[in-house]
Amino acid sequence: MYAKNVRIREALEDDIDNIIPLKRKFMDMHGDLTNYYKCTSDCEKKLRKHMISELDKNDSYLVVAEYKGDIIGYLEGHIQERAPIYTSENRIVGEINTGYLEESYWSKGIFEKLVDAMVRWFKNNGVIYVNAMVDAKNPIFLRGWKKYGFTDRQHLLIRKLE
């Protein structure tokens, strides 16, 4: 299986029910790292509603990898406008929220194609800088994003309040 046999395209509402299990795998994998990502019992229902609402927004983009009619991966992102104290070059930023590719398709260039599609969408929408949120406890994903040209810029620190 090579990346050239995979179709990368914008997600449709009909794809949501096939994306949700992938997003759930992403969340469960990270939930194994920390309770911060644990889902509610009605997670899929809430995800479906949220993802459908995001499809209609001009500042959000959901792209999928399709192989032989099956959705095997996705990447979601949105455009965020920062405070007007920043220059026009860095006021509008892209943010990649989550993405997942079925593990059997890793290291075949498919996720790179998803990233390329997302980067193209950001560029077409005037974005110059893109942030990718990656959990610090996930070294595989950290290395992967750095492979795609992302560098450490900030560290998001989290504290649970008791």
C-alpha cells in the first residue's frame, strides 16, 4: 500500500460517522497517557454534533485520507485571529487540533499528505504560521511533527486544581 493509492480530500458530513472511531482512538491513546483526555460516556454523540458544526465554518478544515472507500485517517484544524497587538504577519495563525491515522498505515507517507493538504488550505487562507498541538508525553507524535518542519515554540503547562 503506497500513499499514491490514498485519496486525500475535504471531509463531508457523510464521513463523520467514519471519522469518529479514529478520533476516539486518538483520544483513547492519549487518555492512556493522562486523565486529561478521558471521554464522557456520550463522547461519540458529542463529537458528531461538534464535528458537523465545524464543517460549516469558514475558519475550520477537516481533511481525510481514504483508501478503497474507507476513511483511514483525518486531520482537523482551524484559523485563529490573535489580538490586534501582533503584526499582520503573525496575527492570523493556523492551528492543527487533532489528527489520526490507522497504525497499519504509519510510515507510508499518508499522514504527510494530510499535513500537506492542511498546510495548502492554511496558505490559501492567508496563514503564515501554523501551530500543532502535541502532547509532551507522546514522543512518537512529537518526532513526527518535527519531521514535517514544526519546531518547539512554547510549552503549554497544565495544572489540575484540587
